[in-house]
Amino acid sequence: MKVDYSAPVQVFMWQVLQDSLETLDVSRISVWLLNSDPEKNILECVANTDWGVNDIPKDLPYLTKSDYPRYFEAIEFGAPIIADNAHTDHRTIDFTYTYLKTENIKSMLDTIIFSEGSPIGVVCFEQKANFREWNRDEVYFAELIADCCTYRFMAQKQAQLEDKLVNLVFYDDLTGVYNRRYFFDAIERTISLHVRKNLPLAIGFIDFDNFKSINDTYGHQAGDEVLKGFSKIAQTFLRREDLIFRFGGEEFVIVFQGVNVIEAKNALVRLQSGVKTMLINHGNKALNFTFSAGVVEVHKKLSIKDVIKQADKLLYKAKKEGKNRVEY
């Protein structure tokens, strides 16, 4: 049996279970996973050979530990549940009248799915109509299928951890825009690309006006709402090509790709107009705010350190000359 661990989880399980159905010649195979919340004590069916690959029910079938305590204890023990007679086996007997008799299931072979050494689910092989004595090879094969599921869920968890790591490394946790680390990681490549293709590139440095007074008057939670609100409206006003970074505190940087300093300045003025009409609801208060900005056009003679220095001077000038301004 060829196993494609890179396939999406549902496709992977459907392929593995269908192949196993033919190999073991059983009536049905299903995969059940323990709910991630240990207090719920629920086992959910996430795959079943009776379902098509895209026919997963909206409400997944589930079992509760309170209804089937001996079955849950057997899973937690971690050994295969080999029930030649599922009606009399102490681990599966609780299913007799609620499931086994109604479905005409005689025998069950359940193997355990693990994560980091602990059981997280089970692969259930069912035999209808006639009782079946599971032999050693069949048990071994069933354990291999559970191991396949274990490896696939491990791969999924690894991918989720990698995605989370990327978010931690490159995105600001509060606002969802790129962070300062990613700015310095990406800016040199961005400048080199624009220089090589002889395209204009401008960088705008933004600082909120009187942001400290918002924090002092209404609290840091209000300040956080302002930061999130600004990030959201900025992404609607800016082009897809424009990159926005939270540089720190109430400071943001916008990299305007393929536009000159005048066009970048005009874009920031439009953003200022949008921000001016936006109200941030905080409790029973509606907060508004403004920002000042300095814009610099980047060329190969300027280092990123020089760009930041120039933009900072222009930003200071905008603050000094009345705030809610853009200088270039």
C-alpha cells in the first residue's frame, strides 16, 4: 500500500482506509479522535469508509466517556482492542444494544493512534454478520494503519507549528501586519529588486499624534484598539503591493512598491482622510486620532539606515509644523 503523507488529511485518511478495507476484507473502517479538551471526554468520528472523500457530515458522530467508560479506558491503556466477539468482550460490551446489534456488527479490531506517546484516537475495523478471529498478521496490519494516521497527524501538527512560528517571527501579534523584524529581513531584497528593474520605491514612516494621551486617558486597551483599527483601515486604503509594518509602539512603516515619493505622499494623505473619519469604539466612548508621516524615495545610493534617518527627520518636521501632516 502506497501512502502519500503530503495529501490533505481527509484525502489521506480516505485513501488509506479504502485500501485497508480491501486488504483486510472488513465491513467498515472508521477513525475516531479524542477531543483536544480533556474535560469533555469525547471521541469524534473524523473518517469513515461509508463516507465519500468529500461527504463528511456537518455534525460528526461522537461517543462520550460517561456512556462507554470501559471502551475509553481501553483506548487510554494504549493496547489494541482485539474483540473477536464484540458483544461479550468487556471493552466493547457497552456498544451491544446501542450499536452492535442494530448494525449487525459481530467483531471489532481497534488500534491506537498516538501523539507524543499518548493515545489521541483509534482506528476501528468492524466485521458484520459473522464473528471473526483476528489473526496476528491482521492485528499487525491494523497497527500499521494506526501508525500511518499517527505520522500524518504528526506532520499536520508540525506544519501548524511552522505556520505559527512564521507568524511569531514575521507578523505583529496585536495588529496582524508585518513586524519590525520582517522589515529588516525583507527591505534589502525589495530595494535590490527595484534598483535592478529601475522601478521607483518609496518608504513612509508613520507616528500617531498624541497617542500617549489616549493611553493615559482611556488605558492601554483603548490604545490597542486604535492600533488595530489603523492597521485594518490602512490595508483597505493601500494597494496590494504596498507593504505595511508595525515598527514599534505607535510607529508604522509603509513600503510603496513601484511608486515615487509624490505618489506615496498622496496615498498617505488619502489614508489620513480615511483615518480622520474613523471612530474607534471603546466602551461608551468613540475615539478618533490622526497621524503624521515622513516619506523618502529610495535609490541605490541610500542605505536603509540613511532612509530611516531621513524619514525620521521628515516625520519630526511634520510633528513640529502642526501634526496630521505628511512631509517629503
